[in-house]
Amino acid sequence: MAEIDHIVIGARTLEEGADYIEAQLGVRPTPGGSHPGIGTHNMLLGLGPDRYLEVIAPDPEQPAPPHPRPFDLDDAGVAMMLEAGPHLLAWVARTPALDAVAARLGASQAGEVRAMSRGDLKWRMAFPPQNQDMRNLIPPLIQWEDGKGAAPRLKDSGCRLLALEAEHPDADQLRQALAQRGLEEALKLRRSGHPRLVARISRPDGTEVALSSG
């Protein structure tokens, strides 16, 4: 089984990303840290006991990484979009059986399993190839070394992820890809001419905000 682990907000800088989240949700994310060798760093906001929001940006203190930065941060189109302001980029799904899922899907679909870390947090992730991720609607899969991950370590912000929605011209293909990863119930899917991810989040005062990838 797999489930939603976190949603990802891309930004040119962490400061811009934190300002954006504070304006949208009324709560400022807290510093996370650097991802050595990946070329990124982040800030985090708890969305309850088992989910969170990540703001990610290129880390100016690191040299250019040997691989493209995650979540298409090095893509020219994404970089241009982030020039206009931070955006919801992607979501990540947690699984306790990453190797088994990756082996069943094959590297051409699951992507390469890579070890990552931030401080004493350690995990492994498999990012689908960019030409198969259906505009980041098929999530990277993550398996936390401690089985829990970042969410339990974060202060409760009072915000909650109410729903995650996806729109795509080929909703049936997307539904099949998610089912192969045990995620058929994770998203609400709709057919639309424009691929889009939408996260509906409740603020601490109970009002609802929709963050969108486009």
C-alpha cells in the first residue's frame, strides 16, 4: 500500500516560498535543511500527524549536482513559471515496499531508486522518468528509513490537507498508473485539456485554500 506523504511547492528561493505559504495559509514553514549532492534545500510545514508541505528551492551553497534537481526545478519552463512566483509542483507518495514496487514496475516506469538524506533523516526515493510522470501527477515514491519520516517531527500548524486533485487529458491512463502504485484512492481525478494538480488545504481558522500547479 502507498499513501500521500507530502506535497511540494517549488520556489526560486526559500524566502519567496515561505512568504508565499504564509500569505496563503497564514502560517510560516520552518527551516528544514540542505540535501547534500542534490542541489536543493527546503522548509517544511506540518499538515497533521502523517502529512506535510515542503517548500523546495535550489541551494546556492551547493555546486551544480550531477543529476537534474528533483521536481523539474532545472526545467526551463518550470524555472520561468517560478520567476512569476512559487507554485505547487508535485506530490510524493510513501510506501513501505519501495524495492518491490520498483521491481514490479521496472526502471523505465518507476525510475532509479536513490538514497537521500537531510541531517539524521534518511530515505530512498524513485522518481518516474520525466517523460512518463504525466506532468508530475504520477508521484515519486519514498520509503523512510525509520518508517515514519518527517511529518511526526513537525509542529502541528493547524493546517490540513483536505483533498488532492488531478486533471489530465488522459485521466484513464493516469488512473491506471496510480493503481499500479497502490494509489487509486489517493487523488480525485478529472479529465481536462490541461494537466493540473490541486491541493485543497484548510487554514487554522477553518477557511479553505486551493493551491494549484497551473
